[in-house]
Amino acid sequence: MAKERCQICGIEKAKRTCKIKDALQICPVCCAKLRYDQCAGCAYYGDSVRYQTEKAHRERHFITPINPEIDEECDRILSAVESGHLSHGEKQMRELYKKYPDYHTVLYGMGVCHVLQDKFEEGIEFFKRAVHIFPYLTEAHFNMAMAYIKLGDIAGVVRGFREVIRVGGDKELVSEARRRLGDLEKMAIELKGFNLDTYVDNSKIYSKAFADLQNREFMSAINLFKCVLAIDPKHVQSWGNLGLAYAGIGERGKALECLDKALELDPEYEIAAVNRIGIEKMREGERLEGKIDSVDYYRDYKVRGKKSYIAEILGNVRGPLKR
């Protein structure tokens, strides 16, 4: 739903209520022009002070062109999308994208259209491009975090919501980001026994370990998976992937022990059961050959409710035989 125009400039959309101007509905641009010491206590003033303090530490400088006509068209299309006209709205947004492929609100609109179709990875890429051009697009950071929730990427969620808080600009989004981060913090402590920052740091180590595993840098992967497990001994994926890494260096016994540990923690972790069958057939000293494919089992098969991983593999095997 389109917002009313700023009561000062009459051009931009009103997104803020000015406390020193008799509660006028104003736009962020006019807010910045009016801002002075009497604004102390206002959230936007605090964000501005923080921005100025941090400005010297930012490495990237940018100049973002503003085109109210394009912004208005994006707002109109997204209003239609929100009203249920997704297919028609996406078509219009794509036409706008062809004309303005590097305009931040168009990129944001493309991101929204993608996530509304459950195309979360594609949506995130558009949001990233939007905030690369205009880092203070709070809505893009927020929607990126929400898309990461759908992908089960907690590190991405935390990054997104923290950017919402850092950038500010929309009090409701900032408040919601703080609430969600607080919930994640409680969840991490209750389920894992450590705080959210530790969870995020451990996720980064896991990502590096998995990349090394795919690149067949097995010793590095083993050491990194062990680091993850030292912090989080019940991390099922690390046990499963540690088994593959041991198989990569020919240590069949250790590989099976790790896969058994993964299945002990989660008997429904089908991917470990499948890998165990293959590794069990190997001889001690025989090294795992071939490409190591990437499967996010918990995201794709648990969260998204896809059919059984084992059933899918069997289906892929049976298919060619029928031909």
C-alpha cells in the first residue's frame, strides 16, 4: 500500500514522524536536513550520530542516484504484488529490471518477487545487489534475513538482522529485528549451551570445513570439523562429513565410527546411512574417489518437506533402467 507524501517536500514518501515539527509525516531526506541537537532522544538522531561515528571506518564510498519516478513505479508494482497479483506484478517488475538493471529499488523489487515464489537463493542475490548499491535500504536487509530463515542459514539471518539494526531508518523493522535476534539468542543457549556469536562463528568454521571437503583437502577438513565438534559435540552434519573426510584419506574404520555417531544423534539422518553403505564396502586404506556432492539435508528434506532422500536416490537409479 503506497504511503502518503512527505508534508515538507511533497516529493518523497513519508516514512517518519517528526517530533520537533508537530508530528509531521516526513521523508528520510527531509529528516536528515532538519536534524540538529534538539533531536537528541529520537531514534533517527541516534542512528545518524552512530553513522557519522562509523563513517570514517567505512572503506567503501558510494553515490546512489535517486529517481522518484522509478521508486514510485516500484512501489506501485509491489503494492499490486502484496494485493495478490504476483504473476502480473513480477512481469512488470521484470520489464522495469530490463530498463534499470542497476537501480536499487528495482533490484529490491525483484528480490521480493522471487522470495514470494519460494525462490529464496535468487531473492537473496537481488537483495545483496540492492544493498551493495545502497547500503541503507533497511527493507532489503530485513527481507534478506527473512529469506535466510527459510533456508535455515542462521549466520545469514544474524547478519541480516544486525544490518537492519545498524542501518536503522524503520523503527518497526528495527524493533522486529531486535526481537528476532533475542529469540535466536535464547534458542542458541537453550539448545546448544552457547551464545549466538559462538553459533555464528562455528557455522563459519563448518562452511570452511565443508568447502575443504568438496575440494578434497581432507586433512584440513578433518581438523576444522573437529573444531566445530569441540564446541558443538552434537553437530550431526559435522560427524557425517568427518566420516567422509576420513574415507578420503583411507581410514575406513574412523569413517564408519563418525557416520555411526551421526546416526546415533539423528537416526533419521538418511544421508549418513547412504554414505555408510558405500564406505562399508571399501577396504581399509582404500581412498574415497569421485566428486563429493553438496546436499543440505536438513534444509531440503526436513524444513522443506521433500520426499525421503533414500527414496529420491532409488528413483534416480530406477529411472534410467526403465528407459
